[in-house]
Amino acid sequence: AACAHSTSAGARFLYNLPMTDTTTLIATHSGTFHADDVFGVGILMGVFPSHRLIRTRKQELIDTADFVVDVGGVWDAAKGRFDHHQRGFDGARPAHEVDGQTVPGVGYASAGLVWSAYGTAYVQAWAASHGLALGEAAVAEIVRSIDHSLVQYLDIVDTGQGDVSPGIFGLSSLIAQLNTHWLEEKGLDHTAKAQLLETRFREAIAITRKFLDHAISKKVAQLQAMDTVRAAPRLLGGRVLHLQEGGMPWTHVVLAEMPEVVFVIYPDSDGDQYQIKTVPVEAGSFTARMDLPSSWAGLRDGELAAVNGVADSVFCHLNLFIGGARSFAGALKMAELALAEPAASA
């Protein structure tokens, strides 16, 4: 593909937020839509708020567009062309190492092509709309994370590289459900059918962007939380981390940087108790560095207090990964008791 630094009309704002004094024409194919064209068009709509959309397969109309997604037979980011169906297309993410082996990168569909060129601008536009100033490194990490957790899977499904979510569970399959079917089209003329399909296409874009924007928001929150987690006090010999705000993502920092921490204490979302949470051995694992005492399993209120001696105990989960007390002092005492268990010093 061509370098992404052209000054052509289609790429004039490739790595910067767009000006709004002109209307950008975005084209994609008509007929049935898929998640990759929905996503690609949605990204460009977010980057270029002043836009017009056409859905067509007529080449003379495609040629007039500033951006063309999933149709047209050309991949040239500098000219705003993002198709992957043409013979000889071999666009893919860079290869990477896994356990000492070189693994090919996931091949691009239109979703990935647009995100690789305009993901940065989309995140910047999102941040600006929320009054946030994100540094270059933060934006790059968000773009990378979204590609890793979302966009590559849209590409995998669209190009047949795999079925990452069988049935209609995954985003690609759910978006496909919004296409019209024969019963809905029955009795409609060609114009009415096309209008209904375009309405559904725009609904699909709105849904997809809502999920994307929330994913960006969550990643921003994670990045902003990291320094707060690092600065939080560590109690009881450094084995208990005390977060003064609930709902803050802490797992990544604790796993990567705090090998001695086994419990995290924080206020719950309702503000009426403090929770004590175990630290998993790795992200996504149900195995903890240390469990809460087995004698507490499944107990609540007075029953739990009778066993552990903490008067304001609230609960301990049956699987021993979380418990709570009405006060911070109570939660801290639960942590102290848990650390004093014979198994804790083994």
C-alpha cells in the first residue's frame, strides 16, 4: 500500500483531527453489510463529522468519494481506499513472536485497514469530545489495545481466517442479524428495500460505535488508574493494597509490579462496606495468590462474625475470592486474620 502521508484530498487529515469546513464523501458497497464495512465507515464518520455517505457498487460514484470502504478493489490509505477483496491483496498485521516461534499477523479486512490508518484520529476525536488531553503514548496504547481486543477479530471473521465466536454470539454475527430478510422485504419495491437496508446499516454503525466508545473509555480509565494504584498505600507488611476508590482497575499493575500483594481492599460501589479481594496468579485466572480462609466460605453477617471475630463482617464468597465488612477497619482485620492462617505462612 502507499505511504500514509499523501496530501491528497482523501488523506489530508490522516493523523490529525479533521477540519469541518468541507463535507467528506464516504462510500461503501450497497446490499448486505458486515461488521468490517460497518466498523470502517463508522470510524471515518467519527473522524469526519461533516460527511455524506453513499452505498453503491457503481464505480463512477465510488471514484468521486474521498474514502471508499470494502469496495472498489484498491488498498491505498493515502488515497482513502480501503478494500481487501482484490487479487493479490496480502495486507496483514506484523508477525510476532509467541513462545520463541514466529507467528504471522492477522490478515486485514476493511475494519483493520481503516483502524490502522485512522484509529489514532478516532481516539483523539473521542478524547476531545470528552474534554480529555491524552498524550501520544496513551493514544498509541489505546489504538493498539482496541486492535488487539476487537478489530482483529472482526477481520478474522470477515476474511474466513477463523470463527472466533460460533453462533450469533460475537459482534460480527450480531451485526449481521441487522440485515433485512425476505419477510421484511416482502411487498417493498427496490427503493424501499434499499432505504430499509440503509436504515439498518446506520443502526449497525451506531451500535458498533457505542461498543467501541465504551471500550475506549474503559481503556482510558485503566491507563489513568495505573498511577493511582501504584501510589496507593500497602499495609500489613506490604501484602495488602488499600485503594480509596472502588471500581478502579488494579489487576494489571498488581500482577506486573506488586508480587508481594495478595489482597486488595476498597470501598464497594454502594459505599456501605469495604471489600477484600484476592489477587489472581495471572489475568483471567480463578486461582488466587492466596485464598481467604476456608472456614469463612459462604458465611454472612453474624455467622461469619462468630467464626472470624470481626463484628461488622458482611460476607465471604463460597469460592473464597472476595469478602467484606462494614468498615475499613473490619476489612483490614479480615485481611490480617487471613494472613495469619497456617496456610498463609506456608
